[in-house]
Amino acid sequence: MSNAAYVREQLLVSTPNDALALVLDISSCRYLDSAAIEVLFDVSRRLGRRRQELRLVMPENSPLRRVIELTEVHTAAPVYDSLEAALTE
């Protein structure tokens, strides 16, 4: 939670305006707290204003997949099983 604002800002400034999407691979992530969930929603909303998309990569068997579904993050950012799938969309 203490670095959520920093992570949000870094994600946004690292995405050029001419990019179609930001692909965020969270496959190795073991924990998402409420601050991280809020960051995902906010980054998706801000990218949407720039006509860009946030795409998440998380294997189907990840225990955090359920967190993404319960918090409905998948409605703001599509979730892909692999990096290749997210990049080819």
C-alpha cells in the first residue's frame, strides 16, 4: 500500500501516448491488496481516456485469478493466460 501511488505513476509515465495498450504481466505476483486493485482500476481508467487499454497477464491456475474475478478487475482490464496472447490481441 505504501508504494501504490509510485507504481501507478510509473505505469502511466512509462506508456507512450502512441501505444495501443499497456500489458502488465502479474504472473509472478503472489499478493494483491486493495491498494493494488485500486491501482489497476485507476490505470485502466486513465489509459482509457487516452484511448489505450490495460491488459493483464495471469495464468488461469493462479490463485490470484479469483481475486481478479471477485473484484471485477477483469471488467476494466482483460486478463490473458499468457504474455503472447496479450501481445497478439
